[in-house]
Amino acid sequence: MAERYDCHYCKESLFGKKYVLQEENPYCVKCYNSLYSNTCEECKKPINCDSRDLSYKDRHWHSDCFQCFKCKRSIADKPFSTKDEQLLCTECYANEYSSKCHECKKTIMPGTRKMEHKGNSWHETCFTCQRCQQPIGTKSFIPKDDRNYCVPCYEKQFALQCVQCKKPITTGGVTYHEQPWHKDCFLCTGCKEQLTGQRFTSRDDFPYCLSCFCNFYSKKCASCTSPISECKSILKPTGLGGSKYISFEERQWHHDCFNCTKCTVSLVGRGFLTERDNILCPDCGKDI
């Protein structure tokens, strides 16, 4: 006698009938649908075992009910997105919620690369340099007047060029005689030290640090050969008239250096005599 094969729930024979195994127990179709079928989110009817059951986050649909909330087209076996628990095809989601390209004004589709800057978005291919029209991508760029420029193009079009090296000045710089210079290029004509941050002057439109200017162009004391006149007060300001000097026959002396060559007495405010390059007090001059 053959062994019976019955529905686990209703006990009816399954001989010659369709059945479904659930946890290794056989069920007739009617019992299985009644006990285990999921309810469709769209039509609220059971999804029987002879229908395709599509699920997403513990929610279930008939294949024909798995549709875009907006356009009602089937999204079975197609990419889709969700918004507020509603299913949307990629086209509808993009039209409703995706960013619009700041350049071409078209929708930036989900899953495609986009560039963002100050609240605006671009397709990767639309985010280009205004000057050379090449995609900027992840390279550095500089915005100007609502346009974006790659760094080389910005420097060519807008950056000042150093009057010395002719290269663009991108950061900092100094202005001298209404002309731009790199800080590293603005050097003393004499010693070639940087003049940025220190006092300087000029001669024939060439800049000099004060030390070089005094060494090259100031009057020299006939006694000690150090610079005198205005350079003395510039380099070592005393506030006591340090720029005054004694001048005689195209020669100059510091006040402190205007002394008798023989006895070294100060001759400031006194009469004196000369013997060749020497200056003498009246007493020492008696022997001439």
C-alpha cells in the first residue's frame, strides 16, 4: 500500500496536485496562499504562489503593481529610487528631486558624477574653465564674476605680472613706482637683499636699502670716510640735528670729526687754517 502525501495544514491528499514546500512541509496551493502569501502594497491583494513577489524593505508587490508613483510605468527589473516611501523611476526622481546643471540647465541624473561649488551643481563635463573650455575635474580653480577658471588660465588672463621676472603674481607682491613685483624679486640694487618690510629709497628709479644708498651716494666724511649728511640721521636718528655737517672747499666733516689734525681739538665754531689736506687750529697753524 502506497504512503499518503497530504497537505500539512488541511490534510487533503496532494496526489496529482500542485503543492508548495514551506519549512520542508508540503502545502496545497490554497492553504499556502492563505497562510503565507504576502499582501501587495499597491492593490492590497494577496500575492499568490503562482505570482511573482517583488519586495523592498519588507514591503511586497505583485510584479504588475511594482510601478513608479509618478508615471505609473513598471519598474520591475529596472533601477529605481524612493522618496517619502514612494517608488520612483530614475527619470521621475531626477525631474522632481535631482540637481539641475548650472551650465546646461539639464537634470543631473542620479548615479552620475557631479561637481558642486557654493550651492551650485554641474555635470562633470559642464564644469569647465571659462577660458580654455577644458573640464576642471578635481584640479584647483579660481572663481571670478560667476565664472570658473583653471589656475593657469586665471594667471594668464587676470594675474599681474612681475616687472622683474615677468611671471604672474598669485599671492602677495609689492608695488613700486606703480609697477607690481614679487616680494622675492624686489631686491636692493646694491646688495640684492629683499627690500620687503624694510625702509628703502631710490636713485635713478633703482631701489636701494638705506645702507647701500648711503654707501654709494652720500657725502663721505673727509676724516673718518663714513657717510654723513642725511644718511647719518636716517641710519642712526638722534633727534639732535645729527644730519648737520661741516663743509669747506668741497670737503665735508661730521661735527665730531672736524678736529685739528695735530692736537685734535674741535674746530666747530672756531677759526682754522689749512695745510694741504690738513685742517689746523690757530695755535697749531702758527708753526706753518
